[in-house]
Amino acid sequence: MRIVDIRSTTVSVPLEAPLRHANGCHWGRFVRTIVEVEADNGLVGLGEMGGGGESAEAVFRAMKGYLVGHDPARLEEMRFRIANPTASLYNNRTQVLAALEFACLDLLGQEWGAPVYDLLGGKLQDEVPFASYLFYRYADQDGNGEVRTVDQLVAQAETLKARFGFRSHKLKGGVFQPDYELECYRSVAESNPQDRVRFDPNAVWSTEQAIRFGQAIEPLNNDYLEDPVYGLNAMRRTREKVRMPLATNTVVVNFEQLATNVLDTAVDVILLDTTFWGGIRPCIKAAGICETFGLGVAVHSSGELGIQLATMLHLGAVIPNLSFAADAHYHHLKDDVILGGLLPYRDGKISVPTGPGLGVRLDRDKLGHYAEEYRRLGPYPYDQDPLRPAWSPTVPNQRWADPQDDRSPVVPA
């Protein structure tokens, strides 16, 4: 089997409402690049990457010069062809490599009649548990969906729990002043006393703020405190003062950083992202190192559609030390580009696809529709808040929004 073509399509898929975070906002939609790798036997493997537009699509067109004629089973050779360590200092192709690895694994599974998890050692579980992902939200185009107050946040958690069966709840913070978000987080935890909770302010606090917040939430049923500060030294200082696991998807996202963390531990739980780490296979390798050195792991979300969600499910199915429920933005989506629409939750879990390859296939009509939506709407700046035009993210963030004065009109399209 040989690769004969690589195609990419940027899509814009709607969210239920704009999702706010410490560095900006998702403006009511996810912009993603769908990648198709075609082989000489007519099979097409699927990949996915965050962001898109002409520049991203041009990168994948350029990959044809590297990979047309290449055997998709030779994944290690592909890694060195397009993202070897020295070249990656200049071209930063890790996420491109991940999308291509997804597609090649999908091709191999289809060719051999096996799901990807069987190519990776066999699944250990049929379903992967997920946490709810709670966001402060702007209203949608119809004026619905706002989450700003404590009561609105607790109601969001209760709604998601009733609808999807979540038993672990993650709050994306860093939007409002830490004392207010402490009140919000405590209220979510106290409203769901049997459930696990976790908090993520996207590394916008000072170390002193992180220690103060972390000590205040110690009595709660915490999974972990995720990225309260940026940098291994700051995480290490926080860890010395706070009695709960610290987790990261920002400061341990490659093997050199993982080695540093093993030698002088700053982070207890490594959040494995199939995009940020360069594919499913590197995540499995990292999970093995974490198992050896007694570090926890969980599956991280970077704003997925169904193709990347499938990679997360295959990853979660094969690693023996999956310590926590996975993250996913997925339940905030209104639609997907895969046949059958959004993959369903049951009791807070999603079943691992059992079909050949990744087990999901493209809905060509929806791919075309959401590609046209991208052409109509264009991109959005992830690191800007559309209704705070004078604001910019700083670390530590000292320019908090005021929840009492934060009633805003509808986010523009």
C-alpha cells in the first residue's frame, strides 16, 4: 500500500454557545482541518487538526512532496521525514504529524480489517469515561446559553450530568477574579458531593495565587488542579504547598519535558493530547514512561470533532494506567462531520469504535456544508475575547472581568 494523495478541508462547526477561557474565547464555533490520506488501493484514512485556513491547507499540500509513494505502515520513517527533532525546531510540524499519523493508522486498520486499538496492543476497556467540561459562556445568537453567575454554573453542571451522565466535573477558569471562581467551584462541588471535580485556570495565575486557591479547595473531592501556573519551576513551587495532584497539558508535552519532570517532579498527572504529542503512538509511549515512574495520566481535549475524538477513545482504550475520566469539549458541539452525527454518551462514557481503522467515516454532505460555513465566517482569534476589545491575556492575569458587570450582547458571527 502506498500513499497517492493528501487532501485537507477547513470546516467551521457550531457550538451551543461561545465558550470563554483564560486566554480568550471560542467564538461559538470550532475551526478544524479535516485531513484525508488516500492510498493506491482506493482506501482513504482520516485525520484532524485544530485551526485551519489557507496556510494550514498549504502545509498539507506540501506534505505530498514528502509522502506520496510512502508506505503508511512506516510511521517512524514518516516521523523523521516531516518532523525530526532538528527540523522541528524550525518547522513545528508536531500537530501536522499527528493528523497524518491518525490517517495512516486509519488506513492500516481498514486494509487489515482491524480497529486501531488492535494495532496498538488491544483494548483494555470498551468505553472511556469523560468529565463534564464546564465553561463560562456568552449567550448564543438567540440570547440563550449564558453562564456567568454561580447559579448558572451549577445549573450547567446539573444539566450536563442529567443529559450525559457525567460523574466528574471540570471547570475552565481564569476568566474572573480567583475568589469569585473559588465560590463557583465550591458550589459545583457541594452540589455534586459524590462526584469528582477538577479546576483549570489555563496557567494565568501567579504562584502565590495558585497556592492560595489550591489550599482553599483541599477539602473538596478533587481529581487534580490543572495548570494553575505556567512553567515547571512555578508548578514545583505550587506542588510543595498544595495537597492534591497537579496536572498539565502545557509544560509537559514532549519527552524532554517528561524526562525533566521525572528527574525533579513538578507535575503528578500528565494530560496526554493526541494532537499536542504528535499522535496516538507517542501518547502511548509517554503513558508507559508515566506508568514506570508512578505518574498519573489522563486523556486531554484540544477542541475535537469526531475524528480526533476517535483517536482519544482508541488511546483511552489501550493504556493500562488511565487514572481519571478523559476531557472533551465534544458535548458543547451542535453537530459533527462524521456519518451518524455526534457520537453518543452513555452514563458519562463513550464507546470505543469497533469498526476497521478509527471506526468513523466522513459525512461528505456535512463536510461540504461546514467547509462553506468556514468560507462564510472565516477564522476567529482564539486568544481574543470578542466582547472585551481592550483586553489581552497576560500571565499572571491581573485584568479580570467583573461578573457583576459582564452582561454582554450576543457574540458577533
